[in-house]
Amino acid sequence: MDRSMKVFVVVLLLLAATEFQGAVQVALARECRSDSRKFVGLCVSDTNCASVCLTERFPEGKCDGIRKRCVCTMNC
């Protein structure tokens, strides 16, 4: 085989190998939400809400809704 034929075969094999791997599917975690039990008053600061949620063993928290409640969130 000459050099160009070898390169063609290698490229063809690489393309075939990548085709057989298939599409990668990513599973997204659901988000569990819970009203904060310790937060008192109107929620106007997401940072303050998140700090209170950390004490309740939630990794995140944000102000939510018309009533401006502190809602703690985590992946479940």
C-alpha cells in the first residue's frame, strides 16, 4: 500500500470507531424545594436566604414568589 492509502484507511477506521460510541445522554438531577423553617420575615436577599438554608443542611437557597419567601433547594 502506498502512503495515501494507509492514511485513508486510518482515517476511515477512526471515523468508524467514533460512530459506534453513540450519543452521550446527560441525566439532570431533579431539584427538591422546601420552605425555610428558620428564616424570619420578608426575603429580600438571596445571599441571606442561602446562609440560613446552609444551617438547615441545604446547599442552596433563594427568595421566591410574590410573598418573598426563602426557599431552600437541593438536588434529590
